[in-house]
Amino acid sequence: MLKIAAIDGTLKDVKISDLDQNALLKDVGTITPEEGMKEIVVDIGGVKTVAINLLVDKDAGYMVPLIDSYYK
């Protein structure tokens, strides 16, 4: 599970991929600051290299609390 929050702007085109296989694992879409801390569940079993790609609004940011994101 990955937790992520948008800060002062929208996160767009959020996608999680298997980088080695060039495979899309999850298309999250858009995350807004109003959503607060969003939990994203994606199966990464057997994946060696995970990539998280997103577009961030100008003057915005995001937070990923690694202590709360984990592989189960």
C-alpha cells in the first residue's frame, strides 16, 4: 500500500508501473489536496523495480510518508 497526499495543488496522471517489464500496474488518475492522505493498493508481487510517475501543478507538492507505505 502506498500513501500519498497532494499539497497546495493537484497531482495529475498518477501511474504506478513495473519498470523492468514496462507494464502499467495501476492508473490512479488525479489526486487533489481535498482528498487528504490517499491510500493506493497495488499488487507488486514479483516486481523488482517499481516506478511512480505523476505530474505536479506549479508551486504544488506532494508527501509520501514511507513509514505508512508498505509491501504485504
